[in-house]
Amino acid sequence: MFGIGMQELIIIAVIALLIVGPRKLPDLAKTLGKGFSEFKKATEGVTEDLKDALKEDEKPKNDDGWKDSLLMKKPDTEETKNDSSDKDSPKQ
């Protein structure tokens, strides 16, 4: 847990007991516990939202209509115009 060993936890608990006092220490611990649980729930919610957004981005898009319309339509470039005019005119 955060790289803190048992000795460090005991020292922190003793200092908190001396600063806050024995009467208010349980209330402080309860408040901290609720705060950490709310923080955990909030971060899980954000994480789930990000995962959902990434899943939507990874879905394959239906581009068949665009592909068909682009493949069916032939561009009018100068090369195609020249090719068609060469076929119509007799060669010398």
C-alpha cells in the first residue's frame, strides 16, 4: 500500500493519535475512508467512460456507400478526354 511498511503505519497512527486525540480519531478515520471510497468510485467511472469511448473508436466504420460511390464515378481528367477523342478521330 503506497510502499509504506508496518513500522511507518504505526508511526503515522501514533502521530495522528497525538494530534487529533483519541475521541476524534475514529471520526477522522471514517471520514477519510468515505473520501477514499468516493474518489475510487469517481476514478472508476472516468475509466469506464474512457474505455467505452475507445471501444467506439475501434469499431469498424461502414464506408461501403462511400467506396461504391467513388468506384462507380469515373473522374473526368484530361487523360480520359484525350483517350476518348483519339478513338473518335481517325489516325493518320
